[in-house]
Amino acid sequence: MDLVALTEYLVKNIVKNPDVVTISLDEEEKEKVITVKVAEEDMGAVIGRGGKVANSIRNIVQASAYINNLGRVRVNIDTK
């Protein structure tokens, strides 16, 4: 599965406003950076208590990248 599609699937199933979610991929020298932008009211759901949901999303995406030999991946979460 494509990392952007995987991230999009995970995030859109958590938030209340899935139409507002945008995800972009930037490839830097040694890693890929996936930037997730959500509505401000959905930020709490995506981050989770103590950052547990955000860390889980990062772990799943990084594990998928590792399994598919896609290199290092970083997931950044921000508001629009």
C-alpha cells in the first residue's frame, strides 16, 4: 500500500471532518516526510491523549515503509 494512501485512510477514519484532511509527501535526501493537515477541531482526536494516537499512526506508517523497503519516513501533523 502507498504510504500516503495508508496515512490518509488512518487519519480520515479518526476525524469528524474527513473532507478537510490533506496529506502531502515531500522527499528529502534521506527520508520521506508526510505532512498531514486536519481541521483545528479534529486535532485533539488525531493527537490523542498524551500523543498516543499520533504515535500509533507514525508507527504503522513507519512499519509499512520498513516492510516495503521504502526507507525512512517521518509523519508531521498540523492544522490548516
